Amino acid sequence: MSTPTSEDVQKSKKPSNSAFKQQRLKAWQPILTAGTVLPMFFGIGIAFIPIGIGLLISSNNVQEYVLDYTHCTNENGIECSKIIEEKQPNKCNCILNFTLTEPFKGDVFMYYGLSNFYQNHRRYVKSRDDSQLLGHMDTDIKDCIPFANIDNPNSTQTKIAPCGAIANSLFNDTLKLTYEQPDKSNVTVKLLRTEIAWPTDKEVKFKNPPNASYVFKYVYEIGRASCRERV
């Protein structure tokens, strides 16, 4: 009579008899009482007081100037918002004069703020093509409709790159600063426009198609006029 081999023996799913797998490890369960919780609570609170004071001082030392140019007008007195609302790629230049009440020390950063602009709508979030943003132009961009193709006069279509509502609803105002000297002459304030994006964003997440004679910026500028007609 032959003895069963190891292959004939059915493997058991029963865990091994160890303290870890059988949940017999030593454990400690503290008993929380007022005498133990309150001192710990107040101790942690006292420890965070100097941290809060440091953050408050640092926040108060931040210099900020907010300039609202929502109703900015051009040289003819027409609001730029009304000009841009027209169904064509109009441009509008407006000049706003402001005076800083105190000198800004160190590096100065410029930011813009938008109100009543919500980007959490399901169709808006979905309106993009990640594969195209990686540089692959032969992908299906149906999720980008109606910002997917441009109708050409010869009844053909050209893909919009980058496509989608997200890429075609970006804030694209151009800001320029000038400084008025005591002699009333204006000097342009140089703005640094480099090193504002991570290398992974430029080389990996958002990059131009390989071996292409154009870049996304060029195709994007061509397609903006047609996209504005669809909004």
C-alpha cells in the first residue's frame, strides 16, 4: 500500500497556530478617566500655544494688496467683460492705477482669484483626455465633446489639443505691471514667468506629442476662436 505524497494531501486554509495569526498578542487597553485625560488635554494645549503665536505673527507679517478689476474699462469707457462676452476672440486692454501704502519687502508673488466659477460639475470634470495630455494624439477624445474637433471649410475636422472644457476655460488674462517714477515716466516691472511648474508636469503629465512639428500651445491658440463660438 502506497503512502500519500505531499501533492495528494489537500492544503488546509487553517492559519498557523501562532500568537500573531491567532490574535494572542499582548495588548494594552487604557482606561480613560478625567484624571488622565484632562492633564493630557491641557498639556497638549499649552504646548501648541507658542506654535499658534508663531503662526499668527508670521501671518500678520504677510503683505497683501487686493485689486478688483472685474469692471475694468478700456480707453473708450466700455467694460472689458462685455467686450469679451461677444462671440468672437476680442481683446481688451484696461489700465488701473493703484498706490501701495507700504513698501513690499522680499519676493512679491502675483495671484488671481475667480468668483462664481465652479469646477466640480460631473461633465466638466470628465471633459478632458489624459492620454492626449501625455502626448498621444491618436486617442479617442469623445469625452471632450463639444470641445473635441474644429470644423474646417473643406468639411474636415481637426482635433483640438488640448481638448475638453477644462483646457478651454482657463483664465488667460495677461497682467503687466509698470512703476511710475517721480518724473512721471513709467518703468516696466519685470515678472519672472519661469519655474512656476514642476518638471514632472512639463515632461510627464503634460507634454507635447513626440516627433511633432507643432506644440500644444500653437494648436491651442488656433482652436480657441472656434471654441469660443461654441460656448
